[in-house]
Amino acid sequence: VLADKLAADGARLVVADVHEAALAAVAARTGARIVPPAAIFDVEAEVFAPCALGGALTHETARRLKGRIVAGGANNQLTSPEVGRALFDRGVVYAPDFVINGGGIINIAGEIRALELGQALDAVWVEMKLARMIETLDEILDRSLRESRPTHEIAIEIAHARIAAASPRD
């Protein structure tokens, strides 16, 4: 889906996947260039979007990565917090997966809410929640620049603070 949307917006894509049939289908639809999975980290790119298995960003792949932005749909992209620090030290902007993947959860929550209320999906409610998610990402990126700290550290702090604020007090 991401590849289709990017291609529709005119992006030139380079893709890799271990599932060759799915990869060929994406390339046929989008005009993407295919590279072997092990070579994807060496591709000159503006954005690197890991969208399948987690753990794609290791110390080795962080050193090899040519993209200046990491923003993908895979869960648990960083193998350790130190990898996030290594990306930051190289000037790579990492959009924490557990923040940017919130859109799917927000949509599911909207669907459940609609079912519980016996109504149609409230697109305004979903859009408001998505806007808040984007505001959170903006806050993370702004603080990262202002505080000279990796984005994943700031995102975790914000998550802990929000959980604490929502938790019942003794």
C-alpha cells in the first residue's frame, strides 16, 4: 500500500523483499527497481521504509543505511536503543514505529467505536485522532532537534508520561 501511494505521488522506488512473487507484483504496479534484501541498506534514498519484519535496524545496517529518514510500518525496527542513538549520531531522522503506526490502530478504534454505538464510522473522530498523532510526531521531532537527543528516547518518555497521567492514582 505504501509503495502504491508513493508511486502515485511520483516517487521513484527501490524495493526489496524475500517474497519474490509479492515483490514482482509491487514492481509491476509501481515501476519500482528491485534489489536483493541484503542490498537495500546500500541504496541512495531520501526515505528508508522498513515495512515487514522487525529488527531490520542493527548496528551494521545503521552504518550502511543511505536514507536520511527512516519511517516504515514494521514493528520494533530498532534492535536496541543504541541503534537509535547511532542513527541519530549519523544525522538520520527516525520516525518511531510505535508512533507512526498509530494510524492503523486509530482506524480500528474508530471502527470498534462505531460498532459499539451502532453508527457509521465517524471520519471526523478518526481525523482528530490522526491529527493528534501527527502533533505528537512533530513534538518528538522538534524536541529531538532542540535537545539533541534521539527521537526514540523522546517518544518513549512521552508514552510513559501519557500512561502515567492516564493511570489511576492510589
